[in-house]
Amino acid sequence: MNVIIYVLMIFILLCIFLMWYILTYNKYQSYIIRINEAEANIDSTLRKRFDLLSKSTGIIETALDQEEIMPELEKLKNKKLTNFDLDRKLLDFINEFHTIMEANPTLKENEEVMKILVGLNESEIEISALRKYYNDIITDYNKCVRSFPSNVIGKLSRYKIRAYFDGKNMEDEIVNDFKL
């Protein structure tokens, strides 16, 4: 009779451990899915921002009768950039766009340029919200990776700490720190 009780207790403990493992593993999977979703949304918004800036160069060149406004922008297409790098580069181009607008008041009367400006402002609001959403998910994910007992499953599954969106060191040569 005692043997049956011990076997039953061991079976119950194993079932509890297995349920905990499954729940924690699924929690990690949920975070990974949300991280991938956030990365895809950030990527989409950055592409939209890039397209707006590309469109603006043609309009500005025509309106000002100049050649090669922001020539480095088109070179971004051929570069292998992370979303961290692309976001920072596009921000530089947006600042250059605003400088051109300030220097040429006639552009403020151009309806197409104003539509692009509105689109850029909307994309900035959207990217800010996505950045916050991404960083919130990363915070929760990193807590799971670091805290006991969920870190046991994290180590077994080889989950690593992830960088925050704004945590990129721009001086290093690592380009795989933000998965596309």
C-alpha cells in the first residue's frame, strides 16, 4: 500500500512539473511571436518612411529645379542594415528634409510636399508607439530569461537576452542584433 502511495505521489509531482514546463515554454513562445510581430510592424513602418522620403526627393528636385537632393538615400537600398541602423539613418534624412523645407519656403506651398510631411509625422508617431510596444515585450521576455525558475527552461531552449530597440551600439560591426 505504501509503495502505491509513493508511486502516485511521484506521478503527481511529475505531472505538476510537466504542466509547469509546458506553461512556461508556451509563455516564451507567446513572447517570441509578439516580438516577431513587433519587428515586422517596425520594418513595415520604416519601409513606408523610406518610400515617403524617396518620393520627396523627386518632388523637391522638380520643385527647386535641382539635381540629387539627398543622394545617399537611394544608396540605402543596397546596404544591409538592421532596423536599428535604418531608423537612425532615416531620421537623419528626415532632419535633412526639414532643413530643405526651412531653406525653401516655396516648398511649404506644394501640396505633395505637405502630404509627405504629414505622412512623415504620422510615421514618427507610429514608430514611437511600435518602439514602446517592442521594448515592453522585450522587458517581459528578458525577465523570463533572467528570473528563476523560468530561466531554467530558457537555458534548456537556448533563449538569450534581447536588445532593446534603442540599445544598439552604433560603433560596433554587429548587424544581426535585430532580426528581420
